[in-house]
Amino acid sequence: MSALDWLIPGRGRRTTLAREIRAVTASAIKQSESSRLTQRESVLWELFCSGAGEVVHQLLVKSQDRRLDWGVRRRWRNIDGPRVLTIYWWMLLYHLVLYRNRGIDGHDPQEDLPVFREAAQAFLQRELDPLPLEHSPSPWAEKWDEQFVLESAMEIYDNVYGLLGRHVDLTTRINRVSLFTTATEQGFNKAIREL
């Protein structure tokens, strides 16, 4: 721990959170090997995993894009390993929703999604096995994979706030989720162009 960690409240915890997010992202990317994804599927899987990690980092640690601010970074004391994993998993699934709704030229989301859903579930289960949890996290909605992007973001926002024990202000939520959706769609499109 550096001297700055002692002087700046929360700095040490934010550093730990950033490390946890990097670790869970790397673990999710490695799931492509266990799930035996094809080369083409592995490229997309890494895009989804990396995108999810970037969004979670901006939500919980430090935002490079003000549109990716849900006002939860101040609650760092409530964010532990299982919560990081849950939020990351939701963002991974959210990227599958982006894929289903936005598509990628030369790829068929309807054909690919069952493989990616299975990989996401296997990743979560592998991460949960060593944790002493009573209940496994569930997606934010039963039919999450049939939702539109904005609808998913709205429900994830509510679930993140619930997970962190915070009250949802409906007026603030509408603005934050709208900005978040725009930013994540643009980020997804940029990542696709860089493939």
C-alpha cells in the first residue's frame, strides 16, 4: 500500500476494486478456452468481456466518460468481491443484449447467442464455486435476452442500486440510464470497427 493510499480516503479500496475488475475480466476472457469457442466466437467473446470490464471500471472506480456515471462510486465500502462479480456478469450479459440488438456484419446473433449465454453462465459458475454464497446471482430479468438495450440498462441500474443498498431516484435514473445507453452503444460500435 502506498503513502497516498493512507492519505486519500478510499484510494486503496479503489485500487483494489480496479484489480478485482481486471482479474474478473481476465477470467471471463479465459472462459473461451473452457467453452471451446471457435476462433470467430472467441474474438467476439473477448470484445464482450473487455467491454463489460471497461464499463464496470468506469461505474465503480473512475469514469473517463461522464455518461458512464451512476453515482455509485461513492459507495465503495459496500462493494465487495461477490458484488463486483455480479455487476460484471450483468454487464457481460448486457453486452450480449447490445450484440443481439446492434448486430455485427457477417455474424448472426440469433445463431451465436446460445453459445455466449452458455459461456457467460459457465464463467459465473466457475467464479462462484469457491465463494461462500447462499444464492447464485440471477440475471436482472427473466427474459433479459429478449430486451431492448435501454430496457436492460434501466433494470440493471435498479438492480445495481438494490445490490448496493441504495434508493433509486426515478428522475435521476432516467437521465443517467439514457446517457449510459448512448455511451455504451457508441463504445460497442467503436469496438466493432476496431475488430
